[in-house]
Amino acid sequence: FAKDTDKSVWLARLAGIDVVINTVGIFRETREQSFSALHTEAPCALFAACVEVDTVRLVVQLSALGADEHATTAYHLSKKAADDYLAALPVASWIVQPSLIYGKDGASARAFRVLASMPLTVRFGDAPQLVQPIHIGDVTDAFLALVRRAGSGGDASGKRVPLVGPEALPFTDYIGALRRAMGMGRQRVLRLRGAVARALAGLGRWLPGAMLDRDALAMLD
């Protein structure tokens, strides 16, 4: 996906394929991996190829909650560009927009458990920062249901499908819930307001592996 941004590359790979599900994505860019290539250019090339392959009857795009008309970050805008492109093509498609996906072996889940195990967690800024985590098992069940629905003649014409868990809660409460599930006591919360939060988040872009930068904070808000 970092380099295969031409439709012709994908045509041979789709021989005999009837359903294409794109789940490729990154949260932070690197020198080798950019949002534009992985989230927009390569997926659009893949989707264009799907239109020309007779066997492909459905495309499912894993996007992100917030990749909509209010998007401002490079992450969300790059996802939205591919979503809009797919929705305009003459091929049956679903665009799935999940909230935080939780699975015990997921990279983000491991990072969140590390945060939950610390004696102190930091709340950056004053916004509610609500999340609706959804388990990976529920995500795959939803994908299967969408594939079956399209197979039975259900409408799949580029519709957006928000995919969220049953409860909206502040991000720090989510970390607290993970902590309780790990059998640990109550975690103290340090609140960093406004400009201080934004300044510290700005340092994240210079720290390899850091999950929080200004864009991440904007999306959390």
C-alpha cells in the first residue's frame, strides 16, 4: 500500500475475488508510510480496479469515526477522501466507521493497558473526550453481517455505517475501566488545561512511538 498506487497493479490480484475488505491504516506517519499513500492513493487505485473486475461484487472500506464533513486532521481527511471516492463508484460498497477498536492483542489496546497500569493518568484539555470502544469480535461480526446483507440483495451503495460500542464514556473513564478489569485500584487523574495540554501534545510529534500529538488530541476532543 505504501507504493502500489496504480490501478493496473491491483487488477491481476483481484482475479477470482468476490469481496474486497480494506482494513489498511496507520495512526502516525513515518518516512516510509504516509496518510496520502496508505489511506487515499492506494485504496482508490484498489477500488478503481474492483470496478473493472467482473467477479468483485462488494467492497467494504474500514474508515474511522470522524472522517466526515467536520474532519480537520490529516488522518481523518485522508480516510474521507478514499471514502468519498468509493461511494461515487459504480460498485456495491459499505464504508464502516468504527470508534476505538479493542482487542487484547491490538497495539492500541496494549498501550491503553499500560496507561491503565500507571498510578496516575493525565487528562489533556477540557473537552468531554467521549469514546465508545467496540470489541474486535463485534467488528468482525458486523463485517460478516454487511457481507451477507449485500449477498442477499440488501442495499450497499456507499453507505456510511458508524460502528460503536454500547456506552459513551470519557477517555479517562475508559482507562479506569481497563484498570478495574485488571484488578487494580482507583487511578488518580491529573488534569492539564487548555494551552498547557496543547503545548505538551505538540511535543508528541517528536517522540517516536508517542500516541498523543496535536492531531490526536484534536480527534479525541
